[in-house]
Amino acid sequence: MDLSQKTTENVEYMIEKIKEKLKVLNLGAIKPSHFNEEMYEELKEIYEMVLRKNSFSPNEMQALVEELGSLRRK
């Protein structure tokens, strides 16, 4: 997957991978449709950080979910 392009498909891909890695229980809380290409760089940074780590503390999980929440479309 070429994530260098700011596309809707790439946003969807990164959100799905973040949800898988974080084992998000409330899957409806984080939907690809909540995000757009305007927040692409921030979303990509979160995606890359999430994929680098093997596990997350509860505080890290909370911070990531809050950060994703702040990137959602208004």
C-alpha cells in the first residue's frame, strides 16, 4: 500500500489497521468516514507510531483514542 498519497482509501486503510492493532472494542466509535484527507499527515503519524509498538498501556490507549477523536470531522 502506497501511503504517500492522500486518498480516502489510504485513510480507510490506516484507520482499519489502527483499530486492529489497538483492538478497539467499540468499532463504531472509530470509522473511516469520520476522517478526511485534511488530517492525513496527523493520521499517518498515529498509524506509524501504532504499528511500531507491540503493546500499549491503558494510558497510551486513552491518549491515542483522544487524539483520534480530536482529528474527527466536525
